[in-house]
Amino acid sequence: MAQAINTTRRTVLKALPAAALPFSMAGTAAGDPLAVEAPAHDPFMDAYKAWTKSRHDWVALATTTPNSKENKEQLDAIWLAGDEAEITMSNCIPQTREGLAALVHVIWTYHGPSITPQNADYASEIATTDNKFILNLYRGLALGKPMPEVV
């Protein structure tokens, strides 16, 4: 008489050699699937840093200098640099946990709350299911760190 074989997903995964898995769970306390060996350099982060810098620089210049033709040219140049970084990000797949968290921050910037934290309705807006999904994804990737400020 043949003996029944337990073929649950768990038993199959236990039987596979670690090299057969798409990610390494060896050496991680929690079995974190994103704890793969990170590449030395994540190109997405270069573009993300340029994008965030351009947004901060634009706001700083726009709020501290008088309106003039020279000011407009500087603002346009900063905005263009941000656009170029945005295009690079849109064509680049993040390679690290930090890069994935940065991508979620970009998504939050464009699709998260449409009002600032100073607004009385902000708490109810971030409590929507869509925004909670984005925020929780960021928190999971950023290991609980708060979402960066939207500029």
C-alpha cells in the first residue's frame, strides 16, 4: 500500500535547497525576503536624491527671493532638473530596500494626501484605505521610519 505524501507549500519549500529560492532567507532572523545581498549601488537612489533636492531647492528659492526674470530662469532650471530626475526614476527599477522605500515616497507625493499636515482634515485623509496602504508599504520597507515630508 502506498504511503501518502504531505505536499503542502511549506513542506515543498523546506525540501528545496536555498539556492533554488528567488531570494535568500538564510542568515535573516525574521526570514525577510528583501534581505538579499544589496548591490553596491542603486541608480534609483541617485535619481531620487536629485528629485528631492530639486523640489527642496525650488521651494527655498521661490519663497526667499523676489520675483524677477533671473529668479524665473533659476526656478525653471531647478524644475527641469527635477523633471529629468523624475524621468530617470520612472525608467529605473529600485535595487535596494532603501530604493523601494524611496519609490513609495514618490508615489505618496503624487497620490497620497492632497493637503498638508497642518490642515485640520489631514488625519482623516491619511486614514483612507488607499493612503493607509501606501503608508504601510513605506513603513514596512523603511523599517518603521516615518514618511519623509512631501515638498
